[in-house]
Amino acid sequence: MKSGSIARPLLVVSLFFLTIFVLSRFVLLSDSGTNPDPLFLARISALFTFPPESIKHLDEPYWMHSTYQYHLAFKQMNISKNAWDGPSLYDQPPLGKYLLGFFLDVLGGRIVEKNGGLMLWEKTACETLWLEPMRSRPDVFNLPSDRRLIAYLEHVTGSAGQEEITPLHERDYILGRMISFFFGLLSAILLAFLCHLIRPGLFTAFLACELFLLNGITVPLFQMVLVDSISCFFILLAIISLVFAFSEKPLFPAGHEPYYTRVFAFFLSGVFIGCALSVKFTAVNIVALVSVLVVPYFIVRGGKKRHSYKMVTLMFLLVFASVGTFLVLNPFLYSDPAGNTARMINHRLMIIQAQSRIPPFHETLETRAWRLLKWGVLLGFNMSPPVAFVYLVVFATGLGYLAKGISGEMANGIIGVFTVVSLWMVLTYLVLGLGMSSSAIRYYVQFSMSSAIIVSIGTAEAYNSVKSFF
């Protein structure tokens, strides 16, 4: 029996199942949320023109009111230092806020025109989520980072009373969820394409797409007003562009190509890396990937001078494009790029240090490892032990396929899709897995991308093995 006779019906079933899923998820975008913290929502009730029980996640009001930065940059055209020099504005990079504001504007949603709502959210988060739990534990309180957090609370408390609040309607939140869902679908398409580059085959690609959209991480995540789907979109664009940039194969089917096409591929990779970092700092593993990729390049090239000079030039271009994109997208950095970048990072570290000592954020290394297995590898699926065992065997089969691909590339003296993608996966588990001290499920979305690819490839390989055996 030909493999196509089975693959085509499976592909049709996959497409039908994916279509039903997309339609069902789209309908649920307007459903009421789970009311995760009534006290927190009650304290920020001035931000709503509807019952706060419809909020799906505590961070939804933060990202909706962060569209003030879109209004500030593109409506008012104000990029002055005084307008952007505030911790509530550089708490997170602005690209996700720009895109959320832009699409809300296009779809007829309301754009926040005053910073009071964001200040109120930050004030309430400091009080409710961080300082109050820490003050109840004197043994872990009063560190230097805590004193900085208190000073930040005083800053946002004073500003919150001076700034006007733009209340948003429930329709605006539904539109925001549609935007998040849309970028989730775009990310799934990019993931399918990346999987197809690794192991050509439509069924494998669509299986990766479905695993990414259907798992216990992304199903709730992409139905909320969060920018994680936007982050996934740019991370995948960066990975795909790096695959083409570092690959020794011609970018176009004709065979020979001028050098400037390779230069353009490295430049584009840098732009996408800068965009990914300008959405969320959780894309830091992409920066580590670029640094690590230089090592196998010189190994497979044997240190030849001609290739060394070329690589140095291309890497300089990639770094220049990454840094340049990050700076251009962040008006706060214009006055002092190095110093203000350090302020952004220190501000995030202050929040992370505060969260890392508060349950449920504080976790032991053992707990973190089990959580990484559940959400990072098993994708949050509730499986019986026999099913989990089969799943892990398929996962290991996918890893074996990637290892074989890396070995083949190194033997042939090339860097290709196997090397780039496998290093990205390893660094995702090392940099994010070991460095993450939060139990928030949304932080595992990058792991879901890696695992979806590995499991889909492992499934295809396991199917071929069983078929050849019989």
C-alpha cells in the first residue's frame, strides 16, 4: 500500500479537525473568564465599564491600557524623553503594545489616550501581588530589591492620582482577544512551515500545527489579551530566517546566487530578533542561539580565513540589525541607549526577584523540573501512565531524528535546519527552563513550540517504522 493512500485521508481529517477547533475557539473569545483574583479586580474596577468577572486574566487590563504607548508614539507622534521616562512605560518592551493598539484602531476598538489606567494597574499589582504577600513573611522581606519596589509603589501611587483613566468596554477586550488569537494562528502556520523544513511532509507539518494549537498551554493563552502569541510569531520568524541565513544551501532553487542575498538573510534575521526582544524579554534564548551558532560554524569550516572573515562580517550585520531594531522600536532608549536599557532590565529583575519569593511563584528546582516535564514536554495533557509512556517514546524518536540530522550536517561540513532548530530547542530548555521561577503557564509557550515539532516528527518516524516492519 502506498504511503500517500493513508497520508491523504489523515491530512483531510487533520484539516477538518483544525477548522472545527479554530471556529470553536473563535466563538469562545467572548466567554466570561474565571475571575482569578476578585480583590485585585475590585481594586482596579475604575478601568472597566462592565462587570470585571468577564476578565480572563489579571494581565488583560495591563496590556489593554498599554495601548497608550501606541497612542503616544503614532497618534501624538511624541517620542520625547519626558513622555517616555516612566517605569510603567518601560516595564515591558513596546512592540506588542504597538501592534495591539494598531489592530484595535483598525477594528474600531478604543485606544487608551491617558496613562492613568496603566498607573492604577501597576499600583494595584505592587500592593496586591507583591508587597502584601512579602510583608506577611518578614524572613524574606526588606532586601534592596524590596526597597526599590516600595519606591516604585510610591511613584505609581502619586502618578495614578494625577492621570486620567480611559475606561474600556467589553467589546474592546473581545477585539483584543481576537488580535491575540490571530497572531496565534499565524504562529501555528509558521511552526508548520518550520516543521516542513525539518521533515518534509504536509501531514507532519499539520500535526505540529495542531499540537501547538490544541495543547493545555496555548488553548487558554491565545484566548486572552496577552502578547505571548505576538512573541511566538516573531520568535518563529527569527528561527526560520536564521535557518536560511546559516544554511549553506542556495536560498533560491536556481542554484548559484549572489552574495547579497545571504547578506539580506542575515540582516532580516537581525530585524526579527530585534522585534522578538521588543515584544517580550523571554525571547532572550534567541540571543543565546546566535552566540552559540558561531561555534559549529567554525567547527564545520575548519577555521578557514576566507570563511572566518565572511562570518565576522555577517555576524556584525546581524547584531547591528538586532540592536538597531530594538533601539528604533523603543523611544525610551533614544536619550541614553545603554543606560536606559540597563534601567529596563533592572526594573524587570526587581519584579522577578519579588515574584520568585512568593508562592506560587517560588518553587524548588525539583518542582520546576516536574513542571517542565508536564508543561514543556507533555504539553499539559492529562495522560494515563501507559499513554504518557507511548508519548515519551514518540518524543524520544523525534529527538533521535533530529540528532541524526545534526550528525549528517556536521559530517557534510554544513550548518542547516537541524543544527539551528536543535540548538534553539536546547537553549529554550536551558535558558528558560532553568532560569524560570514562575508557575505561570504562559511562560511555557516556547516549550510547546519545540515539543510540537519533536512529537510530530516522532509520530511520522514511528509510523514509518511500524509500516516497514509489517
